[in-house]
Amino acid sequence: MSELENTEFGTAGMGEAAGIRYCKRCLMPNSRPRIQFDENDICNACHTAKRKNDIDWEARRAEFLDYVERYRPKSGPYDCIVPWSGGKDSSSIAHRLKFEFGLNPLLVTFSPLLPTEIGEHNCVEMLKVGFDQILVRPNQAVSRHLARRFFVERGNPKVHWDAGVAAAPMQIAVKFGIPLVFYAEHGPSEYGGYVLSEENMKVQDYTEVLENQIGDHPQNWLDEYIQEKDLAPYVLPSFEDIQKAEVTALYFGYFFRWSMYENYDYIKDKFDFRTDPRGRTDGTFTNFDSLDDKIDNLYYHMQFVKFGFGRTVRDACRMIQNDQMTRTEALALAEKYDDEFPQQYLSENLEFLGMTEPECMETIDLHRNSEIWNFDGNHWKLRNPPK
Ligand SMILES: [Zn+2]
């Protein structure tokens, strides 16, 4: 998961009494944080997708090779770091770097909050193909405390995980002097968000990561339980330290055409990569995405509650933008699955968050935005569902 929605409700594009509007090409609503719609109600993620047809991918590949040559370390066993979840996207990147480009990437994993068996299986199988991994598993008492607090306060139990995913690879890059880090795709341009500049879609900008992807500095999380030392796994190295170590973080998706489905298609037969055995994951029609964390189903449901688009719409928009699905097909799937409650891991989620089911339901409803939701006496319904 690298496109992150850790901000408050995206009201910038709203304001009409009718509530949210939807992109006319995909199904993304303008309530997605920082998304931009043009005068014809086409979102900027759709524009990014269309522009990909005009990109000279051979030139981008040459640019990639140039970076690799320029930044390859003079000594040490590793050429670069790949922040790696064991999922289809980061595994595809690592696999291509190793076997297509002859690099030796070090895989750095920030542990899921609640690792799944299938996620762990996929990690083990990928490592068998021939990789070294550093796994960062933070203090679980701290992680649980923060997950509960962020779920209650912000409707997102993974705020600190987002920070850890951003921080751990950079900490290790600085510490071991590995100057190149390959992140997957640039979320704001790929999925709709505020894009600072073209350069920013290629080279990671730390201010953007802090402000838009994490939305917060860990320093703000101190409370009666959390002390500064507890936050070490979540803090990015200082800008000065990153510069001194000459570490550059690049988005792989800038150099090579990015598509989650094609990543899955690439990796599925490279090792025993398993998908959701039930045929699809709670709240969506896909079975190959975001399978490593038992809290992800709740995380995506909270995205639906807060912003009005669920996991089906998220997945379908990506496929529409890559011409792998029509808008009509996506609408039918959204109607079928988008509001499905994430039941599969609910009991483990409740135990992790230290909540009863009624407390959890109450917390969920506290985050419903009245501009998006209406209670009809029995159920919560979108005031203005996609059409
Ligand atoms: Zn769109």
C-alpha cells in the first residue's frame, strides 16, 4: 500500500449541496483528499494515465540506467534498497532489479500491524528466489496503543505504519550507506492528489511524504504512554543526514509503466505467489492486492466511511485507468462489493485494538461524514452513490 490517505476529509473540491461528484472517466469521487478535477470532471489520476501513452518509455529506461550507474555504491554488497512488503508490487520491482538489471537489492520490510499467513508465505517464497531481507518489527505494545488511538481519533489505525514504511528503508539506507532507494509508484500523480512538480514524480520529496502521505510528524504522538524513544522506528532520518549519506529515493513507476494488475501478472509465476484463497478480498473483487496485513480490510473500509470510496472503487479506478476494465463494469462491481463490511479478520482486529464490537462500530460511525452519508433508519447509505 503506497498511496495513502492520511489526511482529513478532502473537502476542497466539494461544496455543492448534492454532495460528492465522481470523475467521469473512472469512479473516483472528489472527496478523495487533494484530488483535482478539471472543468469536465476528469480527475488528475485519469490525466496521468492518459499521458502515459505519450511517454517515451525507452528514454525513461535509459534515465533509470543512468541513475543506477551514477549512484551504484563503490563498495558494499548492495546496490539499492527496495521497501518491500512481499506483495505483488514491491516483489515485482525487486525481482526485475535483480534479474533484469543485475542489481543486488536489499529488501527492507516494515512489519504489517497484524501479519497474515498468506503474506508471510509470500515473503518466505520470494526470499527463496534469492534475496536478503531486513525486517523491522517495532515494539508491539507501542504499535497497538498507537493503532487504537489513531483509529479512534482519525479513523485510520495505520498512521504510524505509514510513517514506519517511509522511515525504515531510509534509516537503513543512511546507516549502511546504500545511496539508492526504489519506492514503488508516486501515489499523488498515480491515484489523484496534489503534485508538486514533474521532478517530484521521480525523486521522492520528504516534505511531501511527511505532509501528504503520513500527514503528521511522530513528535506529535507523545502522550502519557508514548515516550520519544518509543518513536525511533517511525522517524525519518534528518534531511541533513540523508544529504550527508547522499541517499536518493526514486519512484520505480516513473521509469517503467506502472499497473498493479501487470505487476501481479509478472510476479505470479516467478514463485509460489498466493492470492486470497476465497477468490476475492473483503470489500473488493480482486484477490491479489494488499494481502499481508489483517487490519487492511478495516483500513480500506474506513477509507470508504471517511471519503465515500471503498476498496472496489479504488481497485476498479486503477484498472479503468490502465484500460483493463470499463466504467460500466466497475459500476456493477462497486454496487456489489464496495460497502461490504470487512468480516474476515474482525475478531483479530478487535483484540489488537482492545475493543468490543459495539465500541468498534461506534468508532466507525463517528467518522462518517454527513455530507457523504445518510442513515435511512436501518442502514447507512451513500447520499450520492457513483453512477
Ligand atoms: Zn478519474
